[in-house]
Amino acid sequence: MAAQLYKTESGRLFHAGAIAIITVGLPARGKTHTARSLLRYLRWLGVSTQVFHLGDYRRQVVGEKVSWDFFHPDNQATMALRKTILECALADLLAFFHTGGQVGIFDAANTTDERRKQLQERLEHEHVQVQSICDKEDIINANIRSVKISSPDYLGWNEEKALEDFKHRIENHMPFYQTINDPALSYVKMFNAGEHMVFNNINGYLQTRIVYYMMNLHISPRVIYFARNGESLNEQMDRADADLSPAGHRYAEHLKDFLLQRRAERQEETGESPRRLQVWTSPRRRSFNSACHFEFPVQVRQRAQLIEINPGDCDGMTKDEIRAKYPDEWANYQQDSYRYRFPRAESYHDLAVRVEPVILELEREKDDVLFIAHLSVLRLLYAYLMGIQEKDVLSINIPRDTLIEIIPSAYRYKETRMIIPGVKRE
Amino acid sequence: MVGLPARGKTFIAQKVGRYLQWVGVNTRVFNVGEYRREQCGAHQLHNFFDPENPEGKRKRQEAASAAMDDLLHWITNEEGTAVAIYDATNSTQERRRWILERCRTYQARAQLQVMFIESVCEDEEVVMENIRAVKLQSPDYAGVDPEAAARDFRERIRHYESSYEPVQERDLTYIRLVNVRSQVVVNLIRGYLQSRVVYYLMNLHVSRRCIFFSRHGESMFNVEGKIGGDSLLSPRGEQYANALPQLIKDNLGSENLTVWTSTMRRTIQTASKLPYPKLQWKALDELNAGEKYPEDYANRDDDKFNYRYRGGESYRDVVLRLEPVMMELERQHNILIIGHQAILRCIYAYFMNLPRDELPYIRVPLHTVIRLAPKAYGCEETRFRVNIEAVDTHRPKPQAG
């Protein structure tokens, strides 16, 4: 279970207090990747979460163009500036907690005991330190190339020059780097992108949840696709569990052809080593039959968590009929469409709780995954991946003739929408 | 499993086994101690476990081998995903290499992943408590004076301590639990199932507690013989709701308790008189019977666990949606669940380790409170029947033929 059970008076969830997460580690160890992923997940759960990235504050104060020796801990000339930058970030973090924020992530190197002690003294909240450690050169280099060189700091730089400059930055930290070793602290150590992990004094529901999530993260390249179910013989009634219509069957074929072709093209373009494809559907006929044309080695899995939102007593009714029959319910629904539950129905929020285990499994999956599912389910999964706020989930548009391709990266995921050829537009 | 004696290995093995079995993975625990008792008899004193005792050493190796033979034979013949838990001390690197080698060279099954779960306890008090609570009840010490037995068992631990090597081989998949998860170390965890086991272990606790559960009071639909719906309580159901607070108080005393209900009116109404904090769970709502088709009842009896009502749910679906509830239940202390027949059957099956074909026929009568107290090998069950009449909604399993 994950989406919140109940709100407490403070507005914070899970009866957990505020938690400050402090990242620790040399540059290019995946701190930002972890911070951004956590941000996406916790916000999706409804936890008010914010990342405070020290690099952003530095850019605000001194601009993009700084040479590597700016970061040298012994550089007296820049010391006062660096202190100012830290204070700006800390002030924002504290203000965030004072205005009801629950999880604040302080994304910086924080490589010395002294710095971490300083932070602990200033933060009166529970804190968890997350240390990323990496001694594999290839992971570090891939990280520098994919994340750092595309950062505003290196806009317009030659790639090899940028790489070299960044490595100087890392070397600067090396002599001062101290690993966390106080057994009284709450901390997580991640070695080589999760190969080996140590959890110390992790307590409470939300902390355990966060740690479990981190355990499932990986950084290998992959692609996620979304497509709607084909048209069924009874579109009005969920309970009827009707089979595909002739148009639905044609859609299923077009979808398969188009997706396989798209994958072949991408494979050629990127030169990435080939990955397997899995198709995840719901156990409703209109869903799994839309995947029936995929053949070995594509693996099709039916998952009960992906069943359409339960319409309850409103099943088979149009919006006008619902409004006429349940005027009070309708009014409440207008107030909070995400959380409101019609008689015997599920709200989107209930659905999010149900779908959550699939999200963890998706994070862990290294194969590419195509979801063929119902609109409500696709909206929630999309909202998770693209960081869409709760209030906007019901406006997410996923047309029935469209294949959505999502490619994960450290910051915002890249989305491409494609019309499936041969499918009639709505 | 890895760890010195009396570190809770068997408790963990049993819990993980029950959890996996419940989520649908065939799981069996192979306890080397049982093989040893069978081959050499119980009542072995501590010198049997002395590494310098060649006779004891040989016999213990025989027991380990026999258990491993059975394990490999079993897992090879299981269909689909299966998990075997090898419950023994496995406290040296040499022994762990031997396990890997056996699993690797057993040809019949291509992919056998090996994961080690080590339980470490540095608190002498906790170890002593475990010896008193579990070991002294074991057949090894039947009829022995408890003081003498405790002394002997501590000697047995000493024999293992001299050669104990904690798991730290970087090429192995493992999880180490130190002092009831105050520190957890994981290494090379692969795949979803392994990560679920890790998460499950991170939520376990060993404090004493009780889980109470009860169905809602008799509802109007129960009286009318209907299923589904969201009806209110019958007058007798209301009487039950009024009687509940005293019954709970008599059997719980002044301890803390949290009440969980579904979002359906009959459970909320049943809990309404209870003076404890309450939470509603959508996931505890009754099995959704979907659309009614006449052929449903007949088909459903063929395989009630997997039978999914058209547009509705099967017991299998319910187990899936309850899984997060069970995880939270493991984290909590005293809990009272006011629920529904199908839901409580699934929860009961989890704690009592009942197989799936029996699950849909478990008897959970109305107006009865069930109390489960978790112990090392399972749960101690008590039932409190409230003397208020109610209809019987149980349909027995039809006889074959």
C-alpha cells in the first residue's frame, strides 16, 4: 500500500513527521538521479516533497561559468561565496518545512563530517542521509556524459573538455571525503547503483517505503510505452467484460505492427544493445485481447492491479444519468474529482493505492514494457512517470489511436506521441 | 539461512515461507535440525556440536546433505516459480560454498538463484529470551531441567561461535539483518521476488502482540440471503456492535489497539461503539461479485480460489489487493480488523498457513471474534463467540462425485 491512507492534522501523511534527506557523495555518483526519482515517487504518493539542489543556488548566485577551482574546499577566495550559497539553500529548505512540507531533499555533495554535522544542527527534523558510492569508472563516466555535461554549467562546451573539467571538480573533493560511519545516524549507503546497500536505523513507515523504493531503482537505459485497449462490443458497462469489436481486433494488429517497427528503427538509430519487450495488460478481455498478436519472445502478462477503475453503482450510466440520479454525489465529485468515491466505486486515489506495486515492479524491470490498459490506469501511470500533479490527473489525454513512448532520464522524462497508422481517429 | 543458533532463523524462515506461499509462490522450508533429530535422535548434548568431535561432525554433515538432497529434488519437480528455504546455521564460508556448488551442479533445473538471509543478534538478553521461549520447548530438551538445558544450549552456541564467519562474500546475493533490522545490508539483490522478500523482512518485528478479527455484525442482506451491496446492520447486528467493546476490553486489558474497517457501511457501523482509533481501508472491502450470471455458482465450485466473477474479482485477486494490508499488519502492534467473509478468509489463511484450495471454505462465522497471537512456528488461536443469534453464511465445499 502506498498512496496515503489518511491525512493527519498537520497535513503530513502516514503519521510520519517531516523528513530531511541529505545526499552524500562525490560528484557524478548518481545523487541527483536518486533525488529526482524520489521526488517523483513521493509526490505521486501525495507527500509534499521538494528537492533543494545546491548547484541551482550556486548558479543563481555566481552564474554558470565557474572554473573547477571554485569548489576547492581550501579556496579562501570563494569560501564566503560558498557559505552564502549554502545559507540560501538551507533557508529555503527550512521555510519549506515551516509551511507544511514533509520531505525535503538536500541535494549536494556533503562529503565531510563537519558539513553534515552543521546540517544536522540546523535541521530539527528527522533526517536520513543517503550516500552514493561508486568505484566503477564506467558508471561514473556514463553519468557524467548523460547528466553533467548536459547541465547549464557546460552549455556550449566541447564534450571532452567538459568531461575533463568535471573530473577536476571530483578530484577536488577526494582528499576531504569522509564516509558516514556514525551508527547512531539514520542512513542509507548505495554502492555502484544499488549493487550493495546498507540501511542503518531506518524506522517508520515512510522511511522504510523510501528505502524500498531506492532498492528498486536502476540506471540502465529502457523505454516504456502506453496504449489504450481496443474498442469492445460493450463500451458502456465495465461488468460486462465484453470482448473486442471487429475494429478493436484491427487496432490490436496495427498496434503490434507499429510498435515492433518503431522499436526496430530506434534500435538502429541508437545502437543500444537489444532489450526484450514485455506487454502488461489487465485481466479484462478488451485489455489482454488487445495484446493477442504479440508472439514469442515478447512476453504478455495479465495483472489484476491494472483493472479499470471500479465504477461501482454508476456502471453503465452516462455522465448525465449520474448527475440526474445522484445530484449530491455529483456535486461532491466536482469538488474533488481525484479523491471522490461514487457509491461502491473506486476513486482515482483508491486506484493509485492498487496500482502502486506495479510501479515498484516497473522501476525494477530492465526489459522494455508496453502497457495496454484502461484510460484511468494509464493516466495514473503516466502521472507517475511524468510528474503530473494530482489535480491534473483527470485531464491527462491519452487518445485511442496514439502510442506514447517514454524514455527515462535523470531530469524530465522524454515523451513522444505517435499516431498508430491505420487506426481510425476518434 | 545463516546465523548462530537462537538468532531467530527459524522464525524468519517460517514467516517468509508463509508470506510467499500466500502470495502464490510454492514454498517449502527444509529444517536441517529435523533431519538431524530423525537420523541421530533428539537429546544430543552440546558436545555433539563441537567441531572437534569427528563423530558429531560427520553426522551433522549427513543431516545437512540429506536435507539438501530433498530440497533439490523438491524444487526440481515443482512447476513454475518455487522457493525452497534451507534452514540451518550455515555459518562458515566453506558451508556456503558447498551450498552454492550443490545448487549449481544439480542439473535438472537450469536457473536456481541462491539468496542468503543472515540474522545477527548482538544483544545477549534477546538471545537468552529466544532460548527460553523457543529452544527449551524443542524436542532436543524434552524432559530436561530448564536451567541445565539453557546452560547446554549456550555451550552449543559457543561451538558455532568459534568458527562463525558472517556473510560478506561480495559475489553472493544476501541480506543481513543486524539486531532486528537496526541495520540491514543487502548485496546483489536480483529480480522482483528477491526485492519483495527484502522489503518483507524490513517490515517484520518480533514484539509480542495480538491480532483480533471479526466480521461485521449481521447485515440486512445476510438476513435476506443476498450477497454484495452495501447494506446496513440488522437489529441483531446492532446488538453485536454494542457487545463488542466489552468483549475486546475483557481480552485485551488496557493495551493500545487500532481498529481497521473497510469502507463499507456494515463494518463501519460494527466498529462505531469501539473506543479506539479507527482507520478505513478500501483494500478491505468485500470481494466484488461483479455481474450475476446463473452459471456462476456451478463454475465457481470447480475452483473457487481462482474463479473470477464476470466483471468482478476472484479470491486470487483479493489476495493481491490485500498484500499491502498484510505488509502494514506486520509492522503494527495490536490490531482489530472488522471485515468481510472473503477478506477475513484470506487474512486467516496467511497467519495459519492454509493452502489455497481450502481458503475459500474457511469458517469465519458471524458474531465471533478470532484472536491470533503470533509465535515462532505459527499462531495461537482463540475464538470468542458472542451469544447473539445470526444467520450462517458458510457454504461447505461440495463433495466430489
